Amino acid sequence: MQIRVDRLREALDVLDPVVPGRKPTLAILTNVLLKDGKAIATDLEETVVLDLPEAQGEFLLPHHQVSELLKYVPGDRDLTLDKKGGNLLLAWDGGKASYDVAKPKEFPPVPEVEIEAEATVDGDSLVSALTAVAPYCTSDRSRLALTGVTLYLGEKVAVAGADGYRLAYKELGVAFPLDDKIIVPDKAISLLERLCKKLPRTVPVSDSLVEMVTSQRQIQLALGKKMLVFKVGSATLTSKLVEGTPPDHRRLIPDDTPIKVHFFSSEMERAINRLKDVARNGKSIVRLVWEENTINVSAQSEDKRQVETSLSAMVDTPGKIAISVDYLLSYLSGKDGMVTMGVRSESEPALFRYNGAPLVLIMPMHVDW
């Protein structure tokens, strides 16, 4: 088999996140399989199959070792792969390398998925929504159903994530031909995002240059029994779904929040940063009290130190609420513009809205006012 060094280097880079560390439970998973025009990597939960027409024959490549080697081989060189006994032989103009490898037939097979429904969707919207919601999921393995993003399929596809204290929800404006509610693992979302960044976008043929440049990335989404398949350009990602029944996030979102407060995200973030150290030396609580055109922001520590500041706002009705300082800072991070906070009462969750970002619900903290 022959392939340019830069072609193989790029393929191994795309597959890198799905290859387990150097000492996994099953050692063979540290390899990449080249076979029938494909490069394949798996950790048994997620599998990525990448089109690589040069991959003729069957070869197992020790991913980490070969990737490290190819960093120092000129990309325009032709690389020859061969086998001799249990060794993988690599040769290029000016050098060669040999690795002791297992037999390709010992590599786990690509999962066979019996497709129940599939559709081509706007990949830009899907990936953006999944990655925006994923940080709101929990890492607590005792609450397995909350460790991944819930994907609502049907006439209105939506995504949601929650950790018991926060909830994020976003509708995508696309449809899927099957009504279902599934949980997508966090790692599968990270892999999908990486594939979209690493692989070239397929540009549709059109008479309009603007249409070609601004075209959306298309992703083929297929659902099987306990499995989900994403087809992104020249790569296919197959992932096991998280088992369990997620909450019905949509029922937790209030239909109306009678008290609405509008403020600039950057101003609120600066205000919170002034008092975050004091808040964290207490119970990590920030108090928000608003009336007329002002929000008063304050925090106090266990030793009774107190910091407060104020910022301008548009206020419908006076009110107050206490929120985790870390949750609020996390929400405000990266935003620049007007945020709307909706509140029913100081004992009910606050609902945050910002441009096209997901709706975010944050549980209040109980304090003595």
C-alpha cells in the first residue's frame, strides 16, 4: 500500500480523539485499521470510519507511535506500508520503521446498525446546538440519563441538557421522520464537532457564488436500536446511546415569566467578577435585587464581608432572586449583548434568553433576605 505522508497524517489526526489512551483495557484499540479504502478507529462506544481510498489491503497501525513518527517525515513523501510476519513495515525516501502489531482480524468489527429512520439535516445548526447544550449535562455517573444531551426527534427536532440545577433547551427548526427521545453521549458530540472542523465542507454546485459560499453543512442522521449514526462528508460516526429515560425538559420550562429584567451581559459579568471571591468564601451565592432602572448585585462571605455593585437595566416589575455565582458566570461567558432574565418568584427558577442561544433555566438559592 502506498499513500502520501500528509494524507495519512491528516487521517490519523481526525481519528485521534476516538483512539483510547496508551494503556486501555483492550490494547488492540490503540490501533487504527486500514482496510477496503477506509481508516477505522473505535473505543467500543464510538466508532469513526473515514474514507481513505489509498487504504488497500489490511493493516493495523499503532496510532500514537505512527502519528508521532509522521510529525517528522516530510508531508510530500510517498509512504509504503507492508507486512512481514507480525510486523508492520513503513518506508519512505530517506527512512523506514517497523512495529510489532496484532493481526487485523483481531480488531473489533464496525457495528452493524439496523436503521429505523434517517434524514439529512442542517449540520451547522445541529452541531452548534448540541455543543451549546452539552456543558449543562452532569458528569455524575449515578445519574446516567443526565450525562448526555437529550435529542428530541420528530416534527420539531430539539436538544436539551440538565444537571438537576440547570437546564438548557433549544429547538433547531428541522424535522426527523420518527418521533423519539434519545440521549447522545458527550464524547459523541465532541467527536462530531471535531469531524465538522477537520473535514472539508461539501459545497453544492450552483449558479450563485453566494449560495455556494453560504451553504449549510449537511449531516445525514440515522437512528438504529440503541445506536445513532452521523454521516459527515467522508466520515461516519457511530455511537451507542446513553441508556435511561431523560426528564421531559419541555414540561419544566415555564410558559410565562411575568417579571422580566433586561441587562447587558458584559456589564453583569463585570459586576459578578467584582464580588465572586467574596461569594466563593461564603456559599457561592450572588443576590440580585432590581427596581426601576437598576439591578443591585451583592454577595457576602462567611466572615460577614460584603461587596455590592449596581448596573443599569430595563425592569418591568421590582423583584429579587439569589443564584449560584458560578452558574451565572458560566452562562454569561462569551456573550455580548442584551440578556433577558425571566422570573416568576424568588423561589422558582430564573429563565435566561440571549439571541439564538439555548434557553437556560437556573435554580434559585435559598437565602435570608
